[in-house]
Amino acid sequence: SRVLLTGGSGFIAAHVLDILLERGHSVVTTVRSQEKANKIKDAHPKYGKDKLDFAIVEDIAQEHAFDKAVVSDPPFEIVIHTASPFHFNVKDVQKELLDPAIIGTTGVLKSIAKSAPSVKRVVITSSFASIINPFEGDWPSHTYSEKDWNPINAEQAVENPAAGYRASKTFAEKAAWDFVEKEKPNFSLATMCPPLVLGPIVHYLNSLDGLNTSNQRIRDIMQGKAKEEIAPTGTYIWVDVRDLALCHVLAGEKEEAANKRFFITAGYFSNKEIAQIVGKNYPQYEDGLPTEKTPGGGYPEGGIYKWDNSRVKEVLGVKFRTLEESIVDTVKSLQAVGA
Ligand code: NDP
């Protein structure tokens, strides 16, 4: 199919792009600059313009940002919207997190409904942030699934960047479902709700300092920052980026994914386990790693929420990589950029 992928320079999107190309799709991806387009293009020399092309969308928070990008010849059948800010170094939660997430999402949907009648499916990268109830803490009696929605409100959203990020994902996903319900557009929707995403980075876009948010804890452990005390794990469930990327592509391809929300996790992890896997597979980092006795980084003593990933396994049929495989490959990819 002909696919529009937004935010092609992102950690997750880079893998979505590779899987789309491997499966024979013809892709246009949006990036913020020609420089980024060139880097992606140079890293995929075997694909011509008919298979891999680019549209520049500098800021998804601008109304009509996607008006031009959604129009293509041949026309698009699938749109995968991944672009959204994921970092916490913001001063203005509204401008830097909420606006790009929400206006970016509603904006791409409006542009498709107006100018891209051939689109049949839109896949949106949402998050476990839109599922988790942050006010319940560890909540060992609860099993999270697609039925849960983060109850955060507009006032709580601007309290701090972490709340702002979770709210940005919650409000954006809600706005997408509302849009489909009210407008009854030409496409059906599927949303992807992963918790912490770990896995290899693509070397052509990355540096150790500019590393995507979710892999920073692995870099920090490799750099010796967990030696005295391991940082709190925070979110205790995860998924490998390659498995998540495949879910995006399958959710675009499969009829059965229409109008479904997918909670996509491989299971539990802790920072302590990451450190152990690094030590076991890469003895050269041993000096900077925590030992059995180092405090922190484990699971809460009172237990933690449970998770139900049955829908994604049944409908999309994806098998999940193990934490060990994911961490081993991530470390290798970080070494390639100088770790
Ligand atoms: P990245 O930071 O690597 O990717 C974010 C992408 O969004 C980049 O391509 C970035 O472009 C683009 N982007 C951000 N703001 C704007 C803007 N205002 N205008 C245009 N483009 C913008 O992070 P991930 O790959 O991890 O995130 C991708 C998606 O996955 C996001 O929707 C995120 O919320 C979601 N997600 C991620 C999880 C994780 O653990 N990694 C967990 C759950 C959900 P540029 O790089 O040029 O700034």
C-alpha cells in the first residue's frame, strides 16, 4: 500500500519505516527538515523515490500543518501518525507538549478527512500514559487493559512536565476517538498504547547525548550512573521497539484492527534487571555497574499492577522479544554511536 508515516526521524518511527519498506509498502514520511530527510534517504540506498519519499512538516502544532503532506500520487491508503513530543525538558507544558500532541493528532485527521478520501486506516501512536491511572500508584489489585483511561484533567495536566506528557497522550488519543465518532470519516482508527519502549536505535540519526527518552536509562547504566544507587524504575512494563513497530504496520494492514485500541506490552522489567543483563552480556562495563547489594531499581515491595496483553496477541498475532534480547541489542546499537 501507499503509506504516510509522520515523524520519520523518531526512535519508534525509524523501525516502522524499515518494516514498511521490507513488506513492500511505498512510503512518504514527514520530517522537520531537509537535512533529516537526506540522512534517512542516504541510509536506505536501495529504495527509489517511488518507494521512499519525504514531506517536510516543521511543526505539527500549527493548524493545517498536514494539508499538503496528506496529498500524494498515488494516493495514500494508510496513515501512521507517530510524531509527538516525548521528553520532559519543557518550560511551557501547553505549548511544548499538549499543543503538538493534540493539534498534531486532530490536525492530521482533519487533513485526511478533507483531502485524502482514499485513506482507509489511520494508526496513531498513543501510550500506556493514556491508560495508566497515575493517582492509584502501584495498584497491585488492578489489571490494566484497553478498557482503562487515564483520568487526568486539564488542570492537573499543567502541574509538571511528567503530568503534561501523560496528559498530552491521553487528550490526543481521546480527541482522535472523538473525531472518528463525530465525523464518521473515510477511515477507521487503531491506536497503539505501549509502555516504556526499549530497543536498538538507528545509528544514522542518533548521538549518545541526543538519545531518545526511553533508552536513556540503559545509556545511564552503561555510563556508571547506577553504581551507587539504581534509579527508580517508574513504569514497570515495557516492549521492544521492533515488536511495537511491527504492531503499527499490522494495525495498518489488517481489517480486524479497525477501531481498536491496543495495549502493547511484553511484560515486566526493572532497572535492576537491565543492569544485570548488561553485566552478564558485556563484562567490559562491570566496574561501573551495581552489584546484588546496590539499593534501588527493583519492584515495589507491596506489589505492582498487572497487565492484560491478550488483544494484541489475538488480533495482531505479534510475539514479543525478551528483555535480554532487547537490552543486548540496544547496548550494541549504543556502542555504534560511541558508548
Ligand atoms: P522520539 O523523540 O524519538 O520521536 C518523536 C518524533 O516526533 C520525532 O520524529 C520528532 O521530530 C517528532 N516531533 C515532536 N514534536 C514535533 C513537532 N512539534 N513538530 C513535528 N515533529 C515533532 O520519541 P519516540 O519515537 O519514543 O516517540 C514516538 C511516539 O511514541 C510518540 O508519540 C510518543 O509519545 C510515543 N511513545 C513512546 C514511548 C517510548 O517509551 N519511547 C512509550 C509510549 C509512547 P524531531 O526529532 O525532529 O524533533
